[in-house]
Amino acid sequence: MHDMSRTRVVLIGAGFIADIHAESYHRFVPDAELAGVYSRSEAHARAFAQKHGIARWFIDLEQAIAQMDCDVVDVCLPNHLHARVTIDAVKAGKHVIVEKPLCLTLEEADAMIAAGKAHSRKLMYAEELCFAPKYERVRQLVHEGAVGSIYYMRQCEKHSGPHSAWFYDLDQSGGGALMDMGCHGFAWCRWMLGTETKVLSVYAQMQTGLIHRTRTRCEENSLSIIEFDGGGVGIVENSWAKLGGMEDRIEVCGTGGVVYADLFMGNSALTYSEKGYGYAMEKAGPTQGWTFTNFEEAFNQGYPHELKHFIACVRNDTPPLTTAEDGRAVLEMMNAAYYSARIGRKVSLPFQPSVSKPIDLWLRPVNASSSIRL
């Protein structure tokens, strides 16, 4: 018998991000019950369910969605599967939480939004930087007028490369460092200024062939400049080639002050170990010598807060703070960024690409002499 007073969730996916979601539900979201998990690997599904005390596991995706007695489907799959699984879930009467990025193409985004409306289901876009406690405190300060009017923002997210192989496969990921992490920065800039603020243009430069040259054609380093109506400018820096562990920090400059915040270095214990130890921080590598030992990473990054909010939206029938429409807006900005990197100049929004996948706006055909144009 399950607890009828709790909102039942099935996790679709059993990888790195699903593990963070499962921990967050158990520790911080008492109104949620993890009722099931799906993985295409039976061994992985069984082990994940045992680790997190989940009653049912599935290796058939359709069964997990259609047959599971649940209220919410939490999609933690490779990017190319987001649209199909979301549409199937809302048709089955489930509310949906979708990990970033929303999907691969604007056409997919429109289909997801239309399906949610047609079936009166909530589509909740899991952009945790809009819930990260330290970044939210910065946003509150700005809205209180602490730094005056924003004229410049900067968000940097960098590490040495993704944990899972599918990220490097363009057909599954849809792009590299920008697609993986630029979605965070773009969403955060919109969040800081207010999502109603119009994006005027995006300019970007990208690099590939740095430390993953034999593994992927994806961009490994990107720099994007966003111009907003009203004069604000956002800088978003992303990298799969930055060694030494995870970096996630922001800077906000206004006419009356400035704020800096860092999610990782400011939430760690400076440690020295001659033999090394198990884990310091995400993507940090060996732990001999001096390291920054991080703690409560999931909490600091906002995962429990966003999931608790989404479950409350379902229980109270209220709109989520981050929606599928927000995810689509971010995807449109990424489309413009990829095209800008190709043509070498800023691209105005709204932007309707001539090809479906954002990465195709930047990369030349596979048989070309060079895969990129900067």
C-alpha cells in the first residue's frame, strides 16, 4: 500500500542527474514518494531502486509511463528523448518535470507545450540555477535595489567534460558545452532581469578540438554575449576543457553596486591529504595534496528547492516558476548563439532557424575539410 497523502513520482532515467533527484526527494521533499524508476539496463534499474528504496523498477519505457500509478513523471534522460517521453507522459495524464535543456529543437518544444495544454498537464522546466539558494539571495538583493539598475551580468560554468558518454554524441545531446551548460546561464540572465524582458540579440564564439578532440565534434568552449532590452548585457561562459574541478559563479554589476557569488569554492573545506580520499567536488579528479572538499552540492545547486516547488505546484494546482515556455526561450537563444558563432556577428531575436538542431547552425557538414567555422 502506498501513502495516498503523498505525490507519487516515477523517475525516467537512472544516471547521474536521476541520482541527484532521488537524493533530493528523499532528503528534502517529504510530500513526494518515489514510486518507480526506469532504466534500459535491468541491472542498473534494479541497483538504483535498491539504493534509493524504490518499490518498482522498469526496463520498458512505455510500461513505466502508462502502467505506473503516479502523479508526476520526472524526465532524467539524454536530451534527444525529452520531447517524446514528455508528450507520451502528458497523454497518459501525468504532470512532467523535464531536466535541462528542454529538448533539441524549437519544433519539439512547441509540440511539448501544445501537448501539455491539450491535456491540461503541467510542464515544469528543471532549471536549478533559478532555485540555487546563494543565487536566489543575489536576485533578492537586486530586486531590493541593492545594486541599482543592472547593466552587466556574468555567469560562468566550466569543468573538464561530462560524466556520461552520450553527452559527446551530437545525435543524443544536440550540442556541447553551450547546450549542456549555456542553458543555465541564459536562463539565469533572463531570471535576473525578469523573464518578460526582451532579448534583443546574441553573439557567440566557440572552440572545439581542445582536450576531447578524438571523442566529439561538439564545442568544448563557448562565450556568449546577450543584449537585453533596456541596455542590460549578459555574458555566459561555458567549457568542457577547464581542468581542476567544477566552476559555477556569477557577477552582477549595477549603477549602485556589485555582487559576486560562487556555488563551489565558497561552499568547501580547504583540505590537505597525502594519501588522497574518495571525493572532493564534481570533476575535481585526484585528491592528493590541497583540495577544496565540497559539501551539500545538490542543495547548494538548488535541486531540492526546485523539486519541492514542482511537487507543491502539482499538489496545490499552481503554475511553476520555470515553465516549458522558459525552456523554449532558452533554446531559441542557444539557436541564435550557434548561428552567431558560425557567421561571426550578433544575431537578432526572435530567431527562427533554417535547420532543426541548434548545433547544425554552427557545424559544417561532416565531410567538410573542417568541422567548424569560428
